[in-house]
Amino acid sequence: MEVKILSEKFDIENAHLLEVAKKHGAYSTLDKLFAMEPAAVTEEVKKSGLRGRGGAGFPAGVKWGFLPKDTGKPTYLAVNSDESEPATFKDRYILVRDPHMLLEGIIICCWAIGCNDVYIYIRGEYTTQVKVLQQAIDEAYAAGYLGDKVAGQDFRVDVTVHRGAGAYVCGEETALLESIEGKKGQPRSKPPFPAVEGLYSSPTIINNVQTIASLPFILTNGHEAYTAYGTEKSPGTHLFGISGHVEKPGMYELPLGLPLMEVIDKVAGGVWKGRKLKGVIPGGSSTPVLTVEEAKTVTLDYESMAAHKTMFGSGGIVVLDETVDCVKLVENLINFYHHESCGQCTPCREGLGWMKKITKKLLAGQGTLADVDLLRELCDNIEMKTVCVLSAACTMPVRSYLDKFRHEFEAYAIDNVSADAKLQGN
Amino acid sequence: MSDRSELIITGKPFAFDAERDAEFERLVKRYPIRESMILPALWLTQEQEGWISAEAMAYIADRIGTYASKVYEAATFYTMFNLEPKGQYHICVCRTLSCWLREKQEIVDYLAKEIGIRPGEISEDGRFSLEEVECLGHCGTAPVVQLNGEFHEEMDVDKMKALLATLK
């Protein structure tokens, strides 16, 4: 089931070094690129159907099309390498194993959108990863692939790495821009959208690492080669991260559209320790959980996920075995999002804290059924009442556990024990 | 949100060493506004000193030519900036979803027993500090531990024991 499009060079030793990467085709699209009109590049990307791989899934070429023309201001590209959504760990493989694919993609994007100044925003925790990336950038400068004359063309591309410092919210694109401007990462109200008024009040495109890294393949082989993978509406491949209770967790490149259970069983080795499946988180911790029955019918693409009232997200699949206590899992999730709330909007800052207190109360055996209802009600009252979607990233999954595994919350409220303990008569 | 409002005043002046000074001058040319250097300058300070004092923040503000409050705002918002000295060996254990599912608690409990510190504490001899942190992006090789920034994947108590042994 696995394919090697983005991950083609991942298993080659030292492919992060320019010399090795070049032997395997790095920067070979540039001749073709510079012979094309920028608009033709955007058109090719639009036809490929490439969608934003950070989580939102917005078509990349369409996003580029939002840039206003002739503003007299520079256009910026910010590459989002914040990768902070729990269960997401795909972009760092690109950063470490094939950083030149990312840099080649950056050059392609710059040519298409008329951009000379690029910032790669990388999360602060990626200490070893940032070193490999910076080494690749230095090598690309020395070899003339970056700088004043990219590959000898009269075209400048400067790439600067900007390190975050431990704030999940900076993966939100306007918080990311604030952070590059030296401020705390608090998202901006939209509109104006970044394409019109972004970094330094100038037109800005923000794309995820994997989105940008997909460009060399599309340009080299044409959009048909890309759409040959995946489904009609969700074309291409994705670097799926499978974690949690499976025998073989890891990062796997797969075409979109495969049945989820087939991937869990055949690619990830099935549920670990011979245990039964309880549920699956399909695309990062903020996506609503799927029950076993739902997991059996869903396929790994944007449309099927939406039909199952969840999201494709970042492709970070988490498998939950039968021993998982959903109330404790929800506590873990709420702790994360409450800790990462930037504090700007009251419903998020205070509301997530309130949800945390209720969950703790339930787990301590001091909750009531009214608390379970209150937790559910808070989800509805917090969501969509904030500047960004961080609060929804918490309430959407929490609501799904409350609706699909309500008996586990009720067990704590009525019998002051977990549903599992109740079942075993403890 | 966590309370990070307390700054430590050392009573000693701070300045970048020659290496950091050169890196500051290289980076400042990459941005159209000097305020963009706030995060990079905080990182340079932390690389040099291991943490960021009140004096260092004042130096950064002065060096950039901005308000001290802007540097303070960033330093206190971003949780990776240490506002106090950490142990010689700073251990971060990921506590989020996938690491939690794959028993990170056993590692935290082991460290509490072995070194005698809970998350957020520094050992009395200053050798170790322990922190539980949010998702480190290594979910496929959970649970994951960072020791002075280096990642250690697929950890368990035995591997943690072996890792500690290399430090003694």
C-alpha cells in the first residue's frame, strides 16, 4: 500500500546532504521551472488538486491566487513547520531526511507567486531538526540555489529560519506571523486575510512544509502524475503518522482514499498486544473520534472524513485500544489545549480551564450527571466564539467522546468509578 | 496559560559573547524590522547562559532598540524560554496523547523515584531538572524524552535507567 513520492529519498543514506540529494534528482526541476511563466506554475498546482497538508486542506493553488497584484509591497512566503498538533510528526521527516526537496519546493512557490523573501517557522522543540535544515540552507546558498541568482537566473530567493519557542498556537497562520514579527503568538482577526495583509502588513502566503515539499514532484512529472494517486477530490499522497496502540507505529506515505481499517491492520500491524479496538482519532488530536463501526466504513480522504462528521486534519492517526479510559483521555486533551491557549479570548482562556476543572472533579469521584451535561454544554458555548480555532480544536473532540462514550462519563458521575471498573464489579 | 511573570534579577550586567554577537548581526539583516530579532535574541541568550535574566532582557531591548516590555512579553509568553536556571541535565518528558497512551507516566514515576524530583523541580545538587512538556512531535516513536534538547525515542524505564547511567 505504501508509495514513495515525497519519501522517495527518505531511506537513502545522507540524502540531507546536497551532494547526495543532487545525485538523486534534487533541484532538477529548476530548468523547467524558469522556462515557465509563473501563472503556468500556479495553474499546474491548481490542476494537481494539491491541498494544504497542515490540516485545513485548502487547495494550495487557489490560496496563491488570492494574492493581490501590484501592491507595491513585497510578497512573503512563510513555511509552516510548527507541527504541534498532537499525533502529527510528518514534517520533521522532510526536514531531516530530504530538506533539499523542501528548498526546491520553496523556489518553485517563490517563482509562482513572485516572492523573494521566505521564512521557515520551525517549532523550538525541533533542536536537532533545525540544525540539519540550516546546514541544507547553507549548502544551497554555497551552491547558488539560494541567494541573489537562483541557479544563475536573475531571481533572488532568501530563506531565513525562524525558531518558535514552545507555543502550539503559533501553528495558526496569523499567530505564526505575529511570532515572526517578534510578538507573542496571538492570532489576528480575519479579514484581512494574510494573502492581502500578512507579514509586515504585506501580502503573504503561508503553506505547510509537506505542501511545499510536494511541488517538485508535481512540476517534474506534471499534474496527471500526481492525480494518478488518491481519489478524484482528494488527489495525491500524504505522509500519515500512525501512533498509539498499534504494533508498528510510524510514518507511512500512502495515497489518499484507502480504507482506514486496512491501513491500521496491514500497514501498522493492527491493534497491539492482541487487544480489541475501541476507537480511532483520524487526523490529529483535534479531530472527532471514530467508533469501531465508523472506522470500518471510513476512507482516508477529506470527503469520507467529512461524511463521518470528522476531519482528515493532519493525517495523524491515533489508535485506541479497549483499555483506554475516555474520561482520562479527555482530561489529557483538555490539559493540552488549556495550557496552549494564548489567553486572548475569554471563552477559550476561561472556558477550557472550566472544562478541565469539571473533568478533574468527575475523575475524583465528586462529579454528578449535571456536570456531564455542563461539560457538553460548554463545548457548544465556547466553539466559534473566539478569534481562532484553538478552542474548537478542544471542544470538537471532547464533544465526540461525550456523545459516543457518554456511559464512561456517567459511570464516574453515578458510581464514582470508571466504566471499566464498574463492569468488573470493583 | 501558565504563570511566568517572575523575573530573576542577578545584579550582574549581561552581554552577548563574540560568537552570539556575530550571529545577532548576521540575523538582523534578514528582517525588515528590528523587533523580529526578539525571539532570535532570546534564543541566543539562552544558548549562551542556559536561561534568561531580567538584565538579559534589558540588554536585548537595548540592542534591538525596542521597549523592554516587548521583550518581556515574548520571553514570558513562550514556554521554552527558561526564566530561571535549569539543572545541568534538563529532562523533558512528553505528556501528551500518544506518549500518554504509551505509558509515559512510568518514566515520570521512575525519574521521581530515582532522582527525587517531580516535574517542575530541580534537584538540590543542581544536576537534574525535570519537566513534563506538551507534544514533542515524535508520536510514532512514543514515549519520547528530551535530554538537553536531544531526542530519545521509544523510551521505557530500562532505557531511561541506561540513559541516566551514562550521565553519572
